[in-house]
Amino acid sequence: MLTTLEQIGTPAGVSHDPVTGEMREELKRQADLELGERTVLGSYVYIGMIFSFILATPFEQDFPKLTLAYIILVGVLSILRLVLTLDRRRLYAAYPKAWRWTLMTLILTFGAAQGFLCGFTFQQYGVSNVSLASMLITVGIAGGAIASYRSHVRLLRCHLILLFLPALVTMLFLKTGPSLALAFLVVQVYYGLRHQGNMLHKVYWKGIVDNMLLELRQRELEAARNAAESANRAKSEFLAGLSHEIRTPMNAILGMADVLWNENLTDSLRNQVGIIRRAGQVLLNLINDILDLSKIEAGRLELEQVEFDFKELVQKTAEMMASSAKTKGLEISCSVEEGIPSILGDPYRLRQILTNLLSNAIKFTEKGAIRIWAGRMASEGPLLKLQCDIADTGIGIAKEKLLAIFESFTQADSSTTRKYGGTGLGLTIAQRLAQMMGGRIEVRSEVGEGSVFSLAITAPAAAVRKSMDTEKSAQDLREAVRCSRPLKILLVEDNEENQMVVRAYLEGTPFQLDIAGNGAEGLEKFKSKLYDLTIMDIRMPVMDGYEAIREMRKYESLQRGGQSGPVPILALTASVFKEDYQKITAAGFSVCLMKPILRDGLLEAILRHAKP
């Protein structure tokens, strides 16, 4: 009997399912607990049916002792079942096999007792109202069993056999017409219920296995998502570190070149310094391209939504590139349609696209002209469809290469790279940015005749408003610095070359500069003197910029009581990530200055943010 019960407790029909090992054990656990949950109601049903049978038939009057014994048996079995099922989770966790075997033994004992009662009534009363009432109760119990025991099909089959077999054997021994007809009907009911039980069993196990596989799939997807996020964070941290490590020395290179450029140099030296400045700017552009592409691929580049004049942006970009065209003897012209209203978008990124397209047109054109046309293509409610065509008379692109030029690190021909240089990232970034602006870049070209690059974007119209140029000219800036009151400035920077750059920037100005090599040293100097402005690097040894500014703001609050107002603290960072800017702003910095920063940019920031 124990072997039979062990077989009954093993789910049938799932040997082919892909869940194995610990997962299969978990499925069996779920099936056992559901069996316990569904059999709670059965304990009450059995008691109700027995009392209904006693009240509706003379059985209790004819067999009082048997009736009493049967009531006691059913009562004891029901109490035991309730104990097992109502506290099933705790008991199952402690004694899983014992719990399962005990519950199944009680279920089968119920079935055997009801089957005996049904067979006994047919033996005593023949085919009569009493025996038919007993059979009706038995069929009702069997019907409920196919739903309650669907998770354990072998248990269901044994239960049905114990319910119907005694009555069926008794009917066959009676050998009367009604008994044989009823026996035939009982066999049909048995096989019908068994078939339904098998179907419910398959549906149940398919559902529970599918749920398990779905849960496993969700866990795998969650793990993959966590791994991707972790890899993305690692990539971002690497890029942030790479940006800092490269931009920090670039700040020194471009800064010193800028200082030398403003000195009285001979033509030869000025030419040499110009080479350094141009080469440094090319390297900085390459760094920016790599970081931009990484941010785009990671989905971390976000476009601003500010109001700007589309026509003015196109014209100024053309003017900015005109000197490069004239250096090569190229004619450049720009025509922008009138009546285009101000739009909302990211002027910096749009200028980046146009600059890249113009730079390529100039680079690959040896003679002839560069033509720029921009205008409005269509309007859809508040949205404007704008287009800008840049046509050149350069070397052109073969038709089979037109799509490849927008791929990363790709140019139309390997000889192009050798002759003209470049990494092939510019058009890739420009196309991605155009797509983020609701448009794209298309190209028409003939080898030897030139190319036409068409940029299309979609942007909402904004209220027309004249743009005002608030930037001071270089001459005005120098005059403002000369007339400024003496300022006490604290520079917290661990890189000695960048310390020298800032010191050189401030030479000849009325500004007094103190320098600290790390955040801890900067904090001590900050406490010892009241400065008008502090410039602080973010990444430093001993104490970084975030910790240093927290301590500085805490010191101001506790020691100075906020009477003189907080000292403006300018963050100096090489990071290019928006979340880093947000973190810097949230930390309490007044503004974020990007490395490398040139002399005029630093002086303008000092004048704007220094305490009055």
C-alpha cells in the first residue's frame, strides 16, 4: 500500500516536461498544497451528505449501530483532514512525505467508506429509493473529486474505483434487469468522470508547468536586464574615467596653447602654436565623437528643448565654416527661406550636425563651391518639417557606398582615410541625432561631380522672439576684467599642469589665486579665509569635490551663520554625462565648467558668479 501511495503522489503525464530537478520538486510541492486547499471543502461536504442520507431514508432506523459507527468514522476522518489541510503549509514544510501520504490515506479511506455504504444499501435494499439515494450521493462525491484531485490523477482513479466498485459488484450479483441496467450506467459514469479527470489533469499540469517556465523566463530576463544595466553602469564609469583622464591633460595642452596665442609672438612661433591649437581641437573633437556615440548607443543622450531661431543658426554655422572654405579657395553661399518661425529643439546638437556636414563638404571638395539651402517643407499642426541641403562639387560617392558611409568607423573608400583623414564617426553620429530629432539624413551623389546631403528634422514651432546675443566680445571681456574689483579665488585641483594653466589665465588680472592640491587641503584653506569664489575639480585624491563641498557648505552654515551668503563654488569636470551634471548641481555647486576650458570662458564664468 505504501508503494501505491508513493506512486499516487507522483504527478502523472509530466515525464516529458522540460522542468527537472529542484524545479520538479517545487511543482510537486505546489500540486500537493493545492490538493490540500481543495480538499478543505470536501470534509464539510461528506458530513452534510451523510446527514442528508440519514434524514431522507430509513437507513438509520434499520441499522442504528452501523449508522452510528459510520457517523463516528466520517467525523474522525473529517477532523483529521481539516487539521492537515487548514495548517497545510507549516505541516508540509516540516513533514512533506508524511503529510502527503496521510492526506491521501484519509481521502482513500473516505472513498472506501462511501463505496462500502453504497454497495451495502444495494445488497440490503436492492434497486430502491434508499440505494438510489446512496448512489446519487456517491456520484456527487465522484463529480467533486475530479476537480479537487485533478493535480493527482492516480489518486483520482483510485478514489473513483473505491467509490463505484462495491456497488457495481453488488448490482452484478443481483442479476436483475434494473440492477444490470444500473450497473451499465455506473460503468459509463465511471469512465466519463475518469476521462474528464484526465483532461483536467493535463490542463492543470500544462498550466502549472507553463507558469513555472514563464517565471523562469522572467527571472532570466530580469537577470539579463540586471547584467545589462550593470554592464552599462560599468561602461559609463569607464567612459567617465576615460573622459576625465583624457580631458584633464587636454585642458593643459589647449590652455597653455591659448595662453601662448595671446602673447606677442613672432609669425613663426604663432604658426607653431596655431598647429598645436588645431591639433588639440581635432583630438578633442575625436574624444567628443566617441563619447557621443557611446551615449547614443546606450540611450543616454537626451536632446534639450529650448527656443531658437532656425534661420539664424544655419546662417551662423555657415559663417563659422566660411573661413575654412576660403582657405581652400572654395566659394560658400547660404540661402534660408524667409518666414520660418522660432522652433523648440536642441540648437547645440543641430549645429553639430550641420557643422559635420559642412566640414565633410569642405574636406572632400578641392575646387568649386559649397551651396547651403534651408527651408520649410511642410507643417502638421504645431510641428514643422524643416530641411537643409548642403551641396558640394567634391569627389562624390559611389552608389554602392551611399548607405555604408553612415556606419560607424566607415568611409567610402580606404584611400579616402589615407588622403583626407577622419574616423568615420561624424556621419554616424549626425544620422543618429537627426533620427532623434524626428528626421534623417539622405544623400545623392555622383563620383567626380559632388554630393548633396539633405537633413530633415521635425520640430514644434515656438513663439517668435528676437534672439539677443548676450556674450561679450573678447575686447569687452578684457575691459570688464581690468575694471573688476580684486577677487580672492581658491582653486582646488590635484593636477599640477591644470594649476599652471589657471594661474597663467589669471596673470595680469586683479584676481588673487590660492591653490590647494586636494579636497581636504582645499577645505582647510576655505575655513582659513573668506574667498569671493572657489573653483574645484570633482575627481581628486584624499577628498573628492562632492565631499569637499558638503563640508564647506556645512562649515558655512555652522560657523558663518549664512551672514555673508554662500561662497560661489564652480565645479571643474571632464565628465560628459547629464546625470553627472545633475549630481554636481544637487551637491551645491553654482555652475559646472567643462574641461578643457579656455581663458575667456573661465574669466567670463568668474565675472558672472563671483560674489558682488
